[in-house]
Amino acid sequence: MPSVTKMKPRKKIPAAEWDVRVDLAACYRLTAQYGMTDLALTHISARVPGHPDHFLLNPYGLLFDEITASSLVKIDMDGNVVEDSDWEVNRAGYVIHSAILAARPEINCVLHTHTVPGMAVSAQAEGLLPLAQCSMRFYNRLAYHDFEGISLDTDERSRLQASLGDKYAMMLRNHGLLVAGRTVAEAWSLNWSLERACQVQVAAQGGNATISPAPAEVAEHTARQMWQGNEPSGKREWPSLLRQLDRIDPSYKQ
């Protein structure tokens, strides 16, 4: 197994790509910091600037808190590693992320998790309920994809694309959560809200509590408020999150 500390020469990576690498590595670290990992499973991707058919994915075998900007693996839509790397990528990661990035040119980051709340709600027949503001962000804006087993077959890509449609978030039934952002920051913001919504739902269902979803018109109004405007979400908090990582461990920039 290659060394975690082995890095590519910084000078060989264009500035625009390096910036995306740093953001993506930060996203992996934040996902670990906030307890949304499944050891070395799950994956977050980012499209390479200037090369829409290339994207970055985690080295398969590293925990999220070990990932750095230079250790990310660059692959194409056919799953080929397009520059030297000692690491492989998760086959399921390639299938899922290539499906979304190929179908949605405006999407530049895809984030997929297997958290306990996310998996729990994904197994519920009614799906996500409009129980709180974070939940209502996805009212009529959350796609669903039925579980087909581990996503190793490229034939599933067309069905993943059809399931997501024009939405930015999807619940993978009996599996977990997936969000798609125009930026890494937006993907993180969407994932934070969707994860929070699942936590609220699981907590509200505990004991003998009676659940009271918001009325449809209120949920739709709230969703419209949260999706208004054309700027990617996450823009405000992302710099603060990067500063937080810098205080804890800035090695994601390596």
C-alpha cells in the first residue's frame, strides 16, 4: 500500500485545479470531523476545471481525515486514471459520480454518505418528512432512487441519472444520501441540511412521539425561500469552515 504522505509535485498542478483539490480535501476533512463517514467507504467528487470529462475522487483505502489535495485521484468518465497515482478508486464511487457529472454539466461536486440517520430515513417508505426548516429545504425537491445492490454495474448510471432528474439532492433507498452542487461549498451545504433533516426525523420518531409534518403549502413556501436566487448556497459559511480546519489541522492543503 502506498504511503499516505507521498505527494505529487505541487508545480505540476494548474492553479484552478489546485484550488478545487484544496476545497475537495477540505470537504473530506469536514465530513470526517462532523461524523459523517463510513470508514473508507463513500466518496466525494469534484470536476476538474477546464476538463469537464475528468474528476477527482478519494484514494480508496484512506480515511477521510487522511485525504490531502495532492492525494486525490483524477479519473475520466470511463473510470481510467488519467495521471500517475499509486491509488485506486472505489468502483462504486466511479459509477455513481460519473453518472451524475456526465448528465449534469452544471454540477461540479457530488457528495455521497452512509450515515445512520441518512440510512434510517432512506429505509422509510414515506421518505423525508417536512418536520423542520432543514427538511423543508427539500420539499418537492428531493429525488429517490431504489436500491439495486452495490453500484458496481455501469448500467445503473442511466437509472441514477433518471432518478435525480433536475434535482440537487437524492435519497438512495436502503443506502444513504447523495447531493450535487455547483461548487464544493454548495454540495457541503446541501449535505449538511439533508443530514440534519434526517437526524431531526429519526429523533422525532423516537419513543411514542406523534409526528406532525408541516402543511404542504408551508413546506413549499419554505422550500421556495431557501432556493431563491441563482448563487450556489454555502458561500457564506465555507470560508469559516476552512478557517476552522486550518486551526485544527491544515494538512489537507498538502
